[in-house]
Amino acid sequence: MALGGQSHESVEILLQYADLVGGRAQASIIGRGNRVNLPLAALINGQAAHVLDFDDTYASSETTLHGTAPVYSAALAIGEWQRASGADLLAAFVLGFEVAARVALALGPLHYHAGWHVTGTAGRFGAAAAAGRLLGLTESQIATALGLVATQAGGMKAVYGTMTKAMHAARAAHDGVAAALLAQRGFTCAEDAIEANLGFLHLYTREAFPERLTTSTSVGWAVLEDGFKPYPCGVLTHATIDGAVEALDGTGVRSDDVELVEARVNEYVASVTGKPNPMTGLEAKFSAQHCVAVVIRDGRPVREEDFDDARVRDPELVALRARVRLLPIDDFAKDRAHVTVRLRDGRFLEADVPHARGTPSRPLDDDGLAQKFLGFAESILGSRAERLLAACWALDQRGDCRRLLTLTRPIAQR
């Protein structure tokens, strides 16, 4: 998603910032050809990877983590600089993802409930671990790097709907790279900063589960339980979108036919994405009401163009959003929804969604992932998008991961 996100205004601002502060040209910006210093490359690619809210999601009853944006952005910056093989890059990513997921699980649900954005707090541990592996850090140096990111952890849900939500992933990637580089050079920190009294787990949650730091997940590897979104918006909206699509499919219902939509959802869906009056495209990505309104009016799931600022203020969509209600249900999982559409003629249309599309229980297949990738890449790279896709599938066979970045560059810079 970093390739598609490069055109976002927030990425342009970060590129201006990078130009202002300067530094060595060490690592590439995906899709641009620009080269900046290592932490800034991780920062900008991390922003681009998360800003469309179309990236992966590791979700359970315990936590929600977008692991790839912070971890892979950090690994890619160091991997390019070190001329790492594709296999080494992937190994570093998997390690980092596991570290981020285990920290997220150790923080428990009360961390998320208190208002923290887990991608910003836990994601940085994965970024540091991935960068540290590619740098060949010792066990003590890795522990130091983890301590460094622990003492800088941040990211709050209050800023959802702005550029800063993606900045949480971006800063996690940036800080993970910086921490690994500092640890390599002898910078010190408490090596037990995660589990220590007055340390990370003590301060960032009211109920920690430190045993989860070293406990396998239900399938052994957290990365195998990662999900891939079919829609470019907050993952908590997806089951509701699926429910609206299924309830209205083939009915020919138009906007004026709908009197009321009621969606029974998980409490977090109602509290985090219950935004009936979004004013910007970024806010609308966290509005289940907006997503349902688009489904009703256009007869299809949401697309990236549905989160344009002007479209969000469309009077017809505004009116439809007012007819959508979210009803929190205690025992509903985050990927479940039951949608009821009441029509003006007295009919009711209903759909129950046990699991949203794109979750591990209902995953996108390889063809679905390829189409998602090409949907952005072809508009940017044209015929080269297929070559880049093939290179991504074969990354573990490449002796130098830099070739992958070369394929994302504008034609004039290749």
C-alpha cells in the first residue's frame, strides 16, 4: 500500500520535511526514486503504507495491530542499505511482526480500550527487532533497542481521521530504525524496559500479560493470523460494509427507498467508527455510516475515491448517513455485524456477517491480493506493475532486495 499512498498530501509534506532537514541519501522512497537518510526513509514509507488505511490487520479479541507498515518500512530501509537478500529481508520482517504482535498481546485489551493506537505503541518494537536483525545486533544490543523504543512509545486514538493516525506507524518505523542504529553504536538503555517495574507494560496498561511475550499464538505464528483488507478504510467498518452489500445485493433499492439502517456491531465499531458527520476523507475512513451510505447509493462496496473530501460532503450521502444507526452488542466479535435495512414500503432486508471479508476466517486468496495490488500499481507504473508483482512473489529468491525498490521508481529515474 506504500505505492498507492505515495500520492497522499501527508507524504508530500513529509518529503518537504526531509528536504528541509537533509542528510545522507541512504535509502529509497517507494514509488518516488528519492533517497533520504535511513530513519526518514522508514518514516515516509511507513506513512504511505498506512495513510490509506488499506494495509494489513492482526486482530483478535485482545488487540488490533497494523504490523506491516511499521515493521516492513524499517526492514526495507536497513535492508536496502545493507544490500540484504530477499530471504533475509523477509526473515527480519517475520521476526519483527512476531515481536510487535507479542507486545500487543502482552498489553492486553485495556491498552487499546484506554485510547492507545497499538500500531504506534507495539509496532515500534517490531521495527526495532527487524532493523536489529538486519544489522546483526547482539542479544544485548537488541534488548537495548527495544528499551529505546519502549521509552518513546506513543499514539492515541483521539487523532484518528487525521494525517497523524498514519504518522503513528511512520514514527514507529522511524524510531525502530534509529534505536537499532543507536544500540549498534553503544547507546545504553535498561534492557528490561518492557517488563520492569515502572517499565512499559507497567505504565501502558492497567492489566498486562507479560507471559504472552514468549507464548505462541493459537497457530504458532502471529503473522499467519494476519488479515488483508478488501476496503480502504478502518477495519472495524468492514463487517458492516459486507452486511450492507449482502442485504441490498440484487434488490435494486435506491437511496429514497431506505428509511433506516440498523447495524448490530461490536462495541469498538460503534465507539471508534461511529462518526455520522465526517468532514474530510480521512475522517470518513472511520465512519461506518459513510461506508453504508456509499453502499446504498452506489450499490457497491467503498473504494478509495469515496473518501475524497468533496464526496464526503455530498448532500445525498450526508442525508443517508443520518439514517444509519450502530447498535453495540456485548458478545459480538470485532469482525461480526448484523445489518437490517428498513424500507419505506415496510419491507426489511437483513444480512448476518459472522466474519468480515479479509479476516483470517474469511481471507482474500492470492488472486484477490494480486488484484488489490494491481488496482493501485497499474495506475502508477503501467505495464511494469505486473513485473513488480512477480518480483514481490519471488522476493525470497532474490540475492539483493534493492531490485524491488528499483522497479517502483518512475520510468525517467530508472
